[in-house]
Amino acid sequence: MSFANPQLLFLLIPVLCLPFAFVWSERRRKRVLESLVASPKPALVMGSSFERRLIAMLMTLLGLLSLVLAAARPQWGTKLETVSHRGIDIMLALDVSESMRAQDVSPDRISKARQEVEKFLNLLEGDRVGLIAFAGSAYTYCPLTVDYGAIRLFLSGLQPGAISDAGTDVGSAIDEAIQVFKRSKSTASKVLVLFTDGEHHEKDPMPMVHSAVNQDIQIFTIGIGNPARSGERIPLVNENGETTYKLDQAGNLVISRLDEDTLVQIAEAGNGSYYRVSESGTELAQIYKILAEKQKAEFSSRIHHQLEDRFQIPLTLSLFFLAIAYALGRRSFKKLRRTQGVMA
């Protein structure tokens, strides 16, 4: 036997103190009667008998014990339960190029992007999600799954430099998502969400955007960066822990800027929308509101063993014992009133 709420079993401690409280009460009762009545004869001292009070206390004790056990939800035995998920397929592509080290958003672009992916995962219910990291090339870190814990595990390790190819190729991320969707062979709606600063140094991503649209893939872009600044340096930490800044081949300081124009162009061509990340993160809620209306499919139906709740048994016993305790107390009180009426 196990309990669904084992922490509630600590309530048994004060309940088990009831017999000690009863003994203390009986001794105090005896002292009070001795101080008020010279002779404790039954004709002079009216009230319920010690045996009745003892039985009422025991019934109350058993009732409270049963009630605590019921609240702790005892479980034994198993039942078969079918679990299925209904949702859409969503690929999340995270830019891990060197420009994501820029600190024009707090604490830096890559950390902000990971935070936004976390917020997005918190909104999802039953959808399959996959994770792609991209820089000069793209790699699927996690295929489509309903296990959001796995996505979070891979996400926590993504940093600039996770992809060895330098540069930023947004088109490679879109192509990688297309291949993942092809392998899934799902009937659910397909969505790609790009988290990036929009800077790209490789080939034009638009041909891959059109290819994705032809395969019914909708593309949303999330801009990571601060457009209010004219640009931001890219910090690098050397082996001694010292911070330097990235230079180009000519020795000039590299300045990174949020390229919203490119991201807007990709989103519009991909039948999606562009959103710039803000501190509130409400942009992701707006995206999910759109996705909630899309065609869903059933994923990973499976049968697993589920422990059966048995709280009904101690709850029934609790009501039975407490009802007896209440009846004993009420009967004694009524008898006492009738007796006092006769004596008057």
C-alpha cells in the first residue's frame, strides 16, 4: 500500500494525543467534582458515565484516524489506463551563433532566448515539440516529442559554440525542420518557431522559406535583441577568464544588430508573424493563441498501470465512528436534561 499524499500522515501525531487529553480531562473532572460535592453519589452527580465517555472518546479517535488516512489517499491494486496526447507539431529553432553573446538584452541574447523557449514550453499542452540549434549549419538536438523535460534538458546546454560551423545560416535551420517534419509523417499542423537576432551571413534563406510553405509549414520568427541600440559588441572570454570583444579578419570590432527586416520578411513569406521579445514575454502567448486553433492529431497512445485510490474505505469508516461518537454524546445530554427535569 502507498499514499498519494504521505505528508498528511503527520496529522496522526496530534490525533494520537487524544487519549492523553482524555485522561487529563477525567482527572480534572474528578478534582472539580470532589471540590464541589461532599459525597460523589450517583443521585447527587448527574452526567454521562465514565464508560460512555470512554467509548465516545475511542469512537472519536478512530474517526479522526480514519479521516487522516482518507486525506492521505491510500492506494493499492492497479488498473489499466489509456493515455494519449492531442496537439500539433512544433519545431523550435534556437540561434547559437557568436552574435547571440551580445548583451543588448539582459543578461545576454542566448540566455534571453532560452528563457523565452522555457516560457513557450509552459504554454503547451499535448503538442509535440522538437529542438534545433543552428549557426553556420543546423542540428536536431531533440526530435519531436511530448516529453518537455527532455527539451528542457537539451535546452539548458545550448550555448554559442554548440555548432562548430561559424556564421549564421537561417536557411539551414528551416531545411532541418523540413526534414524532421518529413520523417514524422504526421497529419497534425506543422509550425516552425525561430529564435534569433536575424543576422545571417550565408545564403539567402527565402528559397527554404518557400519550400517550407509548399509543405504546409508555418513559420514564426522571434527577434532577440534591442533595436533601440545602434549595435552591440560581442564579448568573448579567454582561457584566463578575461573578457575581450570579437574582431573581424581586418582587426575591426564586430558590431551585431537585431535584423528585424529579415525576420519580418521570413515570417510574412512563411504565413506566420514576427514578434520582438519584450520583458513581459506576452508575444509567445499570442503565438500559442494562434496555434491552438490549428488541426491537431493524436500522439503516442499507450496503456499504463495506474494505482487505484482506496480513500473511500477509511472515509466511510470515519463517518461511521464519528456518527457513533456524536450519538453517544447527544443521548447522554438528553438523558441528563430529562433527569434534571424530574428532579426539579
